[in-house]
Amino acid sequence: LYAYAGVRPLPRQGLRETAAITRRHQVRQHPTLRGLFNVVGGKLTTCRSLAEEAIDQVAARLGRRGARSTTAGVP
């Protein structure tokens, strides 16, 4: 017997119905821990764009501006 579960954290928005909470991903810098980024939300089908956005934000934080992460043409 096997089981599989996927857990997707949703951003806190103060809404009563979870169905009303956005499923879009968000990449946020932690408010108090310098250098820590939080990835919230998203779907399996958006993992590539989520990864690109996360890498771009971390690279900008490290001062590596100009080059953008692009994996759309990579299998």
C-alpha cells in the first residue's frame, strides 16, 4: 500500500475561505533573517518560473545584476 501527498503552503491573507487564496507563487525576503528567502505557494506546473524568479532575486541580493536566469529553452 502506498500513499502520496503534496503540500502547498499558501500565503496568509486573512480570508475565511481557502479557495479564495491565490495559488500564485511568491518569493519573499525574510523580514528579519538577512539572506533568507521564503518561497510560498505555486504549483508543480509553475516550478520552472518559480525557480527562475527565486534565482534572480538571490542573484540581485548578492549584487549580481544584469544576467537573468532563463531555462525556458532547456529540457
